[in-house]
Amino acid sequence: MVKFLLLFFQIFVLIFFVAYFSTNSFLVTFEIKDLLYTFSSNLLLFFGILIIVFIFIVLFFYFKSRYKLQKYFLLKDKKNLQKGYGYFVDAMISLANKDKTNAVIASKKMKKKIKDDQGLSMLLDSEILKIEKKYNELSLLHEEMIKNKKTETLGYKGLMEENINKEDYHHAFIYGEKLFQLNPFIDKLYLTLVSIIAKTRNWNQLIYLSKQAYNKKLIDLTIFNQNTAIAYYEISKIKIQSEPKESLSLILKAIKLKGPFPPFIKLHLEILMTQNEISKIKKVIKKYWNDQPSSSLRIIISEFLKKNDLSNLEDIKFITKSNYNDDESKKLLVDFAIHNSEWSLAREKIKGLINFNPDREICELMALLEMGEFNDIQKRDSWMLRAENADLDEIWICQITNTPQKNWNSISDSGHFNSLEWRRPKMLVSNLLKYE
């Protein structure tokens, strides 16, 4: 509306001047180099209007042709982009099929059509270099990618993976952490960083990273507590000799987060042992046993007490007093009764454990009992034969590789973080399952 009114006003002014000068004719005189030139105002008006019309026509065709040229080039660029993206798709399909030759051809065609999108070119080049196994060139390309906003996440991811493959976990974590700060929601990035930390054993990094992941809702409270607890446990192990008080504080924090986890309890007892807190050790064992008796905790208690010459049978009776009818309490009593040559007590308690199909551990205890009390080799061998065919005892099993190991560690023997669970193995495992 405003443009229309402005145009109307301009036409009105032009008509006014034309009407004025046509009805009020006069002479206009110019002096140039002592020469006088006289013109009629109507003539000047005619030439003025002619010049204005000419300028208008020139401008009209100029802008019209410019618009057409712009439109032409825009359409050309659009077609080039479409073709370029088509070649990009072709290249990615070829890469997926491990067809390096056609991937390179499609990549070159794409670069001719899309000259300004460096990100796409870098992406294709990186994938081609991976197939060609040109790792030095690939590393340099990743360094270039982190300088470009469009490709910096891909660059950091590539550099992280490079260093993981080279087993340079220190630099792998540096690049991985930068990637996490840029985009923490990349699939399995947190898990990858945790696996790197498992190699570097920088447990403070695990605490910091897990807190960030939890705040960003990448992990739930259970995983946060578990991973943080394991970090406290590992730091506590490191400080057990140099800073026993700090070590104790850390393991108690770990137990508070994860609960009465037997391997954590074991470390708690070891810390107390370094401080010669014998009476406190017995109270702590009783507390944990009252809360949650289990086969894994029983084995830990048995090994710990025997190792430190604390295998007094009266102490075991004290520990198991509140839940003496529990099968695990009975096994603990039988174990220490045999250890202390209290044969009648051992037989009394094991009666309730022997059924039609006793497990391997019960069979082995019976073998020890027959040999210890009566030196009966025949009965011992008979029970050991039954043990070989009995149900396997529970042991720590890696959930990922399904491989067993005797003791729990935050990192399994196969190299996986927090992957061990206490259960019966699905197949026969020799040596590790022998009662000690």
C-alpha cells in the first residue's frame, strides 16, 4: 500500500511539472565559453522526460536480466546440490558394501558438484581412508575435522577411536572427554569412556564423569551409585597402607551406595586388620552376616579368618547365633568345626545339608570330614567322586564372556568393567571350583 501511494505521488508530481512547463513556456539561456545558447523550456522538458524514460528502461532491463541471472545460477546451484547429494548417497552405499573403487568415484563427482560443503567431503574421505587403512592420513584428516564446527564431533570421535586402537588410553580419554562435552548423547559414549577409565584406572575421572552423566540423565541412579561405589572401592584399596583412615571412609561410602557387597566387605575387614581392630572385626562380620548371609560372603569370611588366624569356633558360633538355622550359617559352622577338629559338631550341622543330590561343596566337606575324623580314604574318595558329578558351586562369572574367575574385581580377567556376577556356571569349570 505504501509503495502504491509513493508511486502515485511521483506520477502526480511529474504530471504537475509537465503541465506547468507546457503552459508557462519560457526561454533558457546558457553561456559556454563566451557563447550564448538559448532553448525553449518545452524543448528542455522534452529532453528531460526522454532522459528519465531512458534511465527507467535501462534500469528495468538491468534488474530484470540480473534477476534472471540470479534465478539461473540458483537453479544451477540447486541442481548441482541435488546431484552432489545423490553422489554422496552413492558413495555411502558403496562404503557400506566395502566397494572402495565406486566410493572414490562417487566422492570425486560429489566434490565437483558440492564445492562449499567441506563437512561432507571430510566425512567421505575419512570413511574411504578407513577402508584403505591409511591411518596416518586419517589421523591428519581427523585433526582437520576438529577445526570445523560441522565436523568437530566426528573428528574427536575419530581421534578417540584411533587412540583406543593404539592402546593409548590416556589420549583416548582426552579426546573422548572433549567429545562428551560437545555432545554427551552420542550412542554408548559414556560406556566407551568408562571402558577407557577401566584401562587407565583413573577412578576420580569415573566419579566426575558419572556425576555429569547422571545430571544429564544419561544413566539412572542405580548405575550412578554402582559406578561411583566401585570408584570409591578402588581408591580405598590404593590408600589402605598410606592413608588408612581415608581408606576406611571411602569403603564405607562405597558400601552405603552399593549395599553390603561381599568384595567391599572383604576390603572393609582388611582395612580394620591393618589397624589391628580384632574385636571390631568380629562385630562387623556379625553385623554383615545378620543383614545378608550368602555363599559369597561366607567364603570371604572363611578365607579372611583363616588367613589371619582368627578361626576360633566360639567366634563363629557368635557370628551365626541370630540365624543359625540358615543353610549358609550351617556351612560356615561345618567349615570351622572341621578346621578346629570338632567332628561331632561338624556332623551334627552337615546332616541338615545332605539331601538326595548334595552340591559339590557339601560333598567336598564330607570328604574332609571322613578323612579328618577317621582317616577313611575309601569314603573320602567316594565323596570326591560324587563331588565331580554334583551341581557346580557358585562363582564369579563375567556376564559378557561367560568366563569364571575365583575373586571379584571391578575389571574382569577378560577386561570388562563391572561385569562379574555371583552364580553357578553353565558348564564345567575345573580348578577354580575346587574347595579350598
